[in-house]
Amino acid sequence: MVADASPPPGLKPYACDPRRSRGRRLAEPAAPTRSEYQRDRDRIVHSTAFRRLVYKTQVFLNHEGDLFRTRLTHSLEVAQLGRSIARSLGLNEDLVEAIALAHDLGHTPFGHAGQDALDDCLRAADPASGGFEHNLQSLRVVDSLEERYPAFDGLNLTLETREGILKHCSREAAQQLEAREPGGVAHRFLSRQRPSLEAQLCNLADEIAYNAHDVDDGVRSGLLSLAQLDEVPLFARYKSEALAEHPGLKGRRLLFESIRRMLSAQVYDVLDASQAAIGAHRPTSEDEVRAAPPLICFNPQMVADSAGLKRFLRHNLYRHPQVVATTDRAKQVVQELFDIYRQRPAEWVPDDAGAPATLRQLADYIAGMTDRYALREHQRLTGRRLFD
């Protein structure tokens, strides 16, 4: 059996065609029944880092409730939104799914609090270290940290998938990556080009997903109320629509229906704005997409509405005293683990390691932890329990 030589049905000429992939760092024979991007997605789903996402914080720590989003459920929601939009735009759904499922693989335990703490620890220990950034770490996971294959470290993904994973990158980090891989995954940051439309779409689908589910989790937690959300034009509009169509609707059904309508409106807005941008610039190839301005986008009013929702969540949820108290303790866990492991490498370095561990390897070890493993290790090493 040989791989299908035809393009995926409905694929536009400006989409990423797996037959024209820029390849893997280590060349491999084609799979007989799967495209290159299907193969990437499958490798990601079977990776250790992907399974760990089920016990990594989105906003609320995993032990705080069974129904709050985790990094895993967030990644699945991004993949669902991304595939739905990709199909309507004629983009490669498999590539979108692969990027979406891998985009948070580098997140530390305890979400952004853990990332900030680990970044502080690395910079304090070695100002030249470059600190810690989860997008770079996600790339590091798929490029080198996964240990599954006899012929190479990492997952040996295609450049298109890796480029989508690395959605942010400082110039300094890009220069370092470019030195190791000329013309590779970080080149666009130096040449001021855009990534593929599939990568652009995942970036926006990520934003749509976390804004919506953070509203849901915020209300579920009791830290936000439906009355408070009337301050947010984007949410209030669809809440009013839901009540007009279903008088007397209340509680969770009202919340879910309002969020559903808000999500749908954002998806249709992306389709409308992106189709207009693509029509205006008329790219006929992936290379022309890279030279164009961003083409996957919201209309200006939705940009403003989405920014208003983000501001509301930042002030009322992410900076809520209860959330801040939790994230402060989470930072303490990461900081104390870093200090203890640095002073006592025998606690984490294998006996057969063969060489002293580096600070970057220590960061890899901590970043790979789930919330609950980090808490268990902290309690074992300090004798203190910071969370009930």
C-alpha cells in the first residue's frame, strides 16, 4: 500500500499541502496510509507530554474541582475550534489539529504561575540562561525531550507543525535556533514573515477557546457571576439574545447558551474577516501567505469586543484574591523545588546520568511535572503541605 498522492479534499492552493511539506529534521520514509501531518498528530497524541496535560493547570489547579479545564481539555477545545474553521476556509485540518494538540506541551505545572516562577529561578541562577518560556519549551519537548524512537530524540515532526508550535519567540532566541537550524523553525521571526494560515488559525482558536472556557470555569467556581458578566458587551449581547428566545432561562443553561452563541459569533467573524483578507491579498501559495500580512483575523469590532472580555477576565478572575493566593503558593512550590533540586541533585538526577546536570535540564525536569506530582515532591522534600 502506498500513501495517497492526491491533496486532501477541499484544500485551497494557499493551504499547507502535506505533499509539499518542508520535511522533518531527520528524513523518514513516507507512511503508507497517513499524510505527514496526520503522522505528526498521531505522534503528539501518543506522547508522554500530551498525557501529562490532563493534570496541568489551566486557571484552577487540578485538585480544586473535577470539571474545571486542564491543559488537556483546553488543547482539545482549541483543536475542535481550529478544525471547524479550517474546513470552512479550505485549510489543512490535520495540520491545525497537530499544532493545537501540541501548542501547550511545554507548560509547567500550575499554569502561568509555574512558568513565571521557573523563569525567575533560571534568570536568578544564571542571567545568561534566557529564562523559561513555554512556547520554546513546547518546541523543546517535541524536538528533543520525548524519548520514544530508537533513531532520534523528540518526535521528529514536520517543520510546519513545529513552526505552528513556536508561535512566539524573542529575537535572541530566534537567532540561537537559526544558528542550529538555518532557514528552519525560527527563520520567520528574523525575516519578518508570517507562519502558515494553519498556524495563524491555531493562534486565534487558542484565544477564542480560553476566553470562553475561562468564563465558564469562573462562574462554575463562584468567583464570577452572570450579573458581573453584564459588564462585558461581547457576553451581554448573547445573553440578551438567549433570554429573548428562551424567556425564563437561568443558571447553567443560560450560561452555556450565552457562551455557545458567543463562540459561534466569534467563529463566524473569523470566517468573514479571514475570507475578506484572503480575497484582498489573493495568495496562490503557502510562500505568498508568508509574505502577506496576517490573514486569519477578526473584524475590528470583534477585536475590540474580545479585548474587552480579556480585560474583564484579567481584573475579575485572574487577579481575584482567591486565584492570586493559589498562584502565590504554586509559585512557592516551584521555587522551593528548584532550590532543593539544585542543592541536592541526587534527588532527581539518575545514578547513571554520567555527567552533572545543567540548569536547563533541571528546568526540563520541573516543567515536565504535573500539578499533583509537583505537590507530592514538594511535600516529600519539605515536609510541608501547601494545598489541602
